[in-house]
Amino acid sequence: MNLTRRLFLTTLFALTIAFAFNFFFLNLSDRPVMDQVLLLTFSTAALGYLFFSFLGNTAKSIHSDILLSVNKKLNGVSILSFLRENLPGILLALIFFALYTFIGLKLNSPTIDTVDNYLDADNYSWMQRISAPDGDHLEMRGPHPFAYFIFRPLGWLFNVVTRNYGLSSILINTLAGALCVFMAWLFVKRQFHEPIYALLIASLLGLCTAHIFFGSVIETYIFSAAALIGFVLVLQSQKDSSSGYLVGISLLTFGITLTNFVQNFIGFVVSLFSRSTPRSWRDFGGLIKDIFRFGALTLSFGILLSLIHAAWYPSAKLFFLLSDAQAEEEFAFSIFQQPAWRAIGRVLLLVRTVLLYTVIAPQPYVFGREVGGVFPRFNFFKIAPEVFSYSSYNGLGNLLVMAWAALLLTAGIFFLRNLIRTRKVDITFAFALSVLFNFALHLNYGYEPFLYSPDWAYALIFFVAFSLAPLARYRLFQGGLLVFLILLAYNQFQFFQFVFETVSPFIGQGG
């Protein structure tokens, strides 16, 4: 079949199916004209590309790649051997699972609406969405394209065992946090073959404010972090960059929070160029083809799953429809249209959040009736007329900030030195770009930027770990990192003790 005929037939077939699906399942005729156009355009484009690929070799190669990988895993790797080799990482993850669960049971309640109280987290509503019997009736916003498909089956499974939807959602959340710790251990150990260094870095990830908080307080972001870490773990283990697993885990990332797919895309592109430097236009064209195929497959499957998700769950919104996207205007703004003091304040808040608060918990501000509520509300900043204030540190916190700043500075110097010397990018460069992407994104989106911190915490910590890898074998460096972790653990303990003491009178009163 020649290309023109193949393209025509796939487009016609895709348009027919897209129209029928949207008409019968998504009320196409009752929607605004622009939504009708967008529905047909996106669904036809996604279906058309997938049909076009199935007629070629793309889908077949991905399908066989997955089957071959699964067969190799089943035939070549003993589960018992895997457990024995990774026992330190498993034990570390279990410790963090217990810690996160202890905190989670104190801060998440199915009977007290604490939406926005814990650093802007929607823990109460996500508890419902994940596992409450009628939780799927709550609106699912466009930035989470098919989150119900991911969370509801987990909630149902845990409910079978716990018979308590609140406990189920807490355990699902804390298990995701523990999984992040284990995957961090596995990722660093495979890369550098230094188990002690891997334990230290995984502990740093588990103790950082982003993970210890959102590994305990229910939200989507710890699941996003698990998908993002899982992606780089799969990327690390692949001999080439055409694995179907990369598309699969990118779909998981996309389905939870669509903007995080950009980080998968960054990692994929950097990985391609780090594996093979194009020496001719033909080589460069091959890389562009691989990049396009990865992006197109992920987006096409993602759009189709989003459409099915919206038909299955009428409360779900579609990210590409203008009428559904209007809800996001509440969280988006232009920093360039803000007064100078507010724009500068936002930039400084983001710098502090990304580089400091993500790892070391500061003293939070506590609000009550002044923000129209009774239950305490915690934030890491405060805005008064022409004054932008930030959560600060004292005592041990200041010492930790200086030590962490020294680690960041040293990591940056090592990274630049290696980049200049080798003139070649590697995954460390992708981590740096992911942090910068999140910084740029949240200049104009989100009220409390710390809410999104798990989206970049892994990248920040892995950037430090990979940049400082030349020091990984030195016992003095390992000892210094261990002391830092012990002090960090105590600082985080003080932070949570303050939170517990602040909310305990209100929880005791039933909210």
C-alpha cells in the first residue's frame, strides 16, 4: 500500500470512529462549536496516527519489545535473587513506609475537610477520589487526564482488604512514597555500584520535605514522583531508546499530571543524544524520527485514554477543550502583569522553594480566621500589601541550609566541569533541565509552589547525586552526608511536631 493511500484510509477510518465515539459517548452535538471541532480534531489525529503506525512497524515493534522484555524477566531473573540483592533498599523503603503512614494517619481524616490547609494540598478530596465509594462523582480537572483509571482500581483493591476507604487511600499514598525511596536506591546503585552511596541518596530523597510531606499527606504529586523516577529507572536499564516500556510509563506520568510528560520528553531526548552523537544529517534525521515517534505515541494513546476516561467518568474534564480548561484560569496568572514587588516576590519564593524548602523544612506560617477558616492553614509564604514574606530558618535549620548550599554549589561546579571537559550531555543534564522547566512553569501557575515540589525533588537530588559521584567512594564524604541526614531528620521531626501541636486541638474537636 503506497503512502498516500495509506494516509487517506487511516484518516478516513479514524474520522469515522472519532465521530461515532464522540457523538454517542461524549454528547458531541450538545457541545459548543469550538469544543466539537477540538474533540474531532484531537480524537481523529490520535486515532489516525495509531492506525497509521499499526499498518507500519511501530506498534508491532513496541508490542514485541514488551513481550520479549517480559519473557526475559520471567526466565532470567529470580524474584528471590532480586530481593536478596536489593534487601538494603527494601528495608529502607519499609522504614519510610512506616514513617509516612504514622504521619499520614495523623494528618489525613475522612471526616475533616482540610482541602488547602496543608500547604495547599487537596488531601481530603483526593482521599475521596482514590477510594471513597462515590468518590468518582467529584470533578476531575483537565490536568489529570485519566487519573481515575489509575487510582480507582487501587482504591477498590485496598478497600477489599481494609474495609475503610480513608485507610486505603492513606496506605496507597504512603506506599507510593516508599516506592520512590526504593527506586531511588535501585537507580543510584545500578549507576555507581556503591550501595552505601545509594542508601544515603535514597534516604535524602525520603527525608526531603517534598517527599516526607507528600508521601504522608494525600495528593497526586507523590504518584507523579514515582512515575518520573520509574521513567529514569527504565531509561537507565534500556540498551536503546525505543523501548515500549518508556511509552507505557510516560502514559502513566501523563495520566496523573499531563505537564510532567515534558520531563519524560526531556529525559528521552537527552538520553538519545547521550547514546549516539549524530555525525551526519542522516543520523540526525534518525534521532528526530525516534523523538517524534516517542512523543506522538505517548500523546496519541494519552488522548484516547482521556476520551474513554471522560466517557466512563462524566465528572472528568478533557484537557484540550476550551470550556474545560477555563477552570485552570483560577490557578494561572502572568507574572509580567503583576506589580514589581509581587513579581520579584514570586521569583524569590520559587528560588527558595525549589532549592531550599524542597529539601529542608522551614518554619511555616499559620493562618486561621484571617483566611476565612477555622482549621489551621499552613503556607511557606505570606503576602501583605506590597510585602512578600517567606518562611525562614533558625538554629539547626540555618546550619542545614549552609551545608545544603555547599552541596548544591559543589555539584554545580562538578557538573559544569564535566560538561566542558567531555562536551557531552548525560542524564544529569536532563535533571537540570527538568528543574528549570518546573521553575519556569510555576512562575505563572499555582498559588503555593511547594505543592508541586515532588515534581522536581527527584531531579534536584539526582542532579546532586550524579554530579558528586566522583566523591561517592570517599568515606569522609559519606560520613559528612550521613551527619547531614541525621540533622535533617531532626529538623523534619521539629517541623512535624509543630504541625501536630497546631492541629491537634482542632482534630480533637472533630474539626
